[in-house]
Amino acid sequence: MSTATQTATEVTVPDIGSFADVPIIEVHVTKGDQVNAEDPLVTLESDKATMDVPAPTAGSVTEVLVKVGDQVSEGTLILLLQPGDGALSAPPSLVEQQEPAPASTPTPAAPAPPVAAPMAPAAPAGAHAGPSVRRMARELGVDLSSVTATGPKGRITKDDLLAFLKGPAPAAAPAAAPSTAGIPEIPVPDFSKFGPVETKPLSRIKKLSGPYLHRSWLNVPHVTHSDEADITELDRYRKELDTAAKAEKDPYRVTLLAFLVKASVAALKKFPEFNSSLSADKDALIIKSYYNIGIAVDTPDGLVVPVVKDADRKGIIELSREFGTISAKAREGKLGPGDMQGGTFTISSLGGIGGTGFTPIVNAPEVAILGVVRSAMKPVWNGTEFVPRNTLPVSVSYDHRVIDGALAARFARHLCYLLEDDRRLLL
């Protein structure tokens, strides 16, 4: 036995092309595991491919420095590996690595026929699975197109493959079919037959946000309620604050959005169902006692929703300054994951563009969203004559499983009531 101590090797992400901030979707080893050279350590998934990071040499894992969900780039340190003896000289199959050894029994059971065929079919190109799962499928002779995927984005996991081999559990209730089951795809014809075309790839933001919006639209029974708020006095006060803000040493803008946030928080406190989420079993409400307001921001690459944390503890001036900061970060693509998590209610404002109303999509698992468009001067009857008033259309979309129409109408009316007198926002 050698007395020399070998220094642990730092294992980093190798050259993965032009990709950066690629999420880890599987971690195959834990501290103390022995691995052989080229054994998969972690699996990464970019927009275009899934790839394993292999062990550079045989040895023992002394520390794992990443977890599922972490984003890594070329050169990121993922674990420490003590060079030495690896796993078994003939490494077990991935199935053997996943399944525990059977307990001994008094009477030996007859050997089961082999599951895997000597020559396995190649995994279908359309199957969404990592390299390690594909290797397992080859060992077992399983056609991945027959396996039901339960992983994120329709990915086939090792558990999916093992569940396929075991067959359906006899006592288990049938799993609910995915919400998109049975919905036929829209055929896409060859448009070039009718005239010149150009194919322009979607931005990364739209590729990521699209499935979330689609999932929310399919799973949430949307209803939209519309109302109008007379913001004549409020907007006059806002303009006074905005003029003063522009004259400061560090100028900023005071927009209607800050008042919308304050009014929304006050309305959420009065109607807590709007600041909730359905439980996983859909049989209870999780009502939140914090108020994090998502603000939909239009950027050149698509829509993003940064979240203003603890909005109930901030005033108009502080909110206005924060909006300027997060809007700049959003348009420069510098928002981090933490900037867009933890929201309880969302506001989508198209006031800078126009319109008379729209149906915003609920940002599930939230249960409601407020949409506003540009205010307009309208003649309003005051009992004796028509007078010009600055009127703001508002649209509240909500999850009808949680909120009924009467409650939505009361929420929207109370929100408008708060906006119609800025002093009410101080109560």
C-alpha cells in the first residue's frame, strides 16, 4: 500500500461550445462514490442538446460542489475526485446501479429470463433523454418512444425507464393524463409555395416563456373582469411628484405603475384569495402573508416579469426608483433567476402603448393578474352636466377555480376606488 497522498483532482465543465449558463438536470454521483474514467458525473441540458460530463480518471468522489438546477459554463468546478481505484473493473449496468440488491430468501428463485436483448435498437431521434438514460435503454433493449416521460420539458428520466420495465403498479390509481393530451397539433404548411418567406428563430426568452404561458392557459380556467377608474386627481398628483423627481440630483420617473402597486397591495389585503395559490392536490388554498408584485416588462427579446419584493413596505418614491433599476436590468438582459421568483400577484401595463382593454394570462401558480392600458379623457355625467375625466381601463384575469365572478367584481371595484383618491392609498 503506497504511503504517498495524492491531491484531489478538480473536475470542471469541459469545452461545451458556445453555450453558457447551462442548467444541470442530473447529478449521477455522491460523496464517497467510486467511478471509472469516462463514467458520467453530471448531465447538462442546453437549448439544443443534452450532454454528460465524464470522469477524467478513475477514483473516489471526495466532494460534490453542484446540484440539480445549478447553471454552469465551461470551466465551472463541479466536484473533487481523489485518483485511485475506480468502481468494479467491469462496471455494472446503469440498471444495476439504480436497483438495490434483492434480499436473500430461504428458497432460491428460478432465474428470470434476461430482459435486455443482445442487440438493442438505437434510441429514436425524437426521444428526449440524457446520454446516461440512452445507454440504459440500449442495455435493456427498450424503445424510448414507448416510455412515458415525467421529467421537466418532457424528458425521460431513469425512474421513467425503470417504471416502464416494472409495468404499472397494480394498486395505484391511474395517473391523470397531461393537460395537453388529445389536443391535435396545428399543421404547418409549406408557406413558401405561396410567396417569399423568412424563418427567424425565436429569442431565448420567448422559447423559455412560451411553454409556461401555454401551460397556464391550458390548466387555468381564465375569466377576465373589466372596470374603469377615474384617476383625474391621482394623475395630477403623480405629475407633481414626477416633476420634482426629474429635478433631483439623481433623477427618476414617477409613473402610474407605483400607484397601481400600492393600490394592488391594499386590494390584496382586503381580498386575500387573490394573493394565494392552489395546493398541489387542488383541495386547499395557500394564502400568502407577503406581497411580492411581478411587473411585466417588454424587452427587445420578449416579455420578462421581475418581482418587486415586499411591496407593502415601500412608498411611491422607493417603488419608482426600483422600477427604473429593474427596467434597465431587464432591457439589458441582466436579470438573475432570483429577480423573477417569489411573485404573488402580477401587473401587466400597456399604458405606454395604448389600447382599450385586453385579457392578460394568469401567471400560474398565482391566481390573478391585473392588466391596464392607457388612460383617456372621457365625458362623465356628474348629475348636472358632462365633465371631462381621466379614465383608466383595468382588466383582472383570474383562476375561476379559486375566484368567482362576484368576488372578482368586488376586487376590481375596490382597486378602482383606491385609485380614484390618492389619500385612500395611505390608509
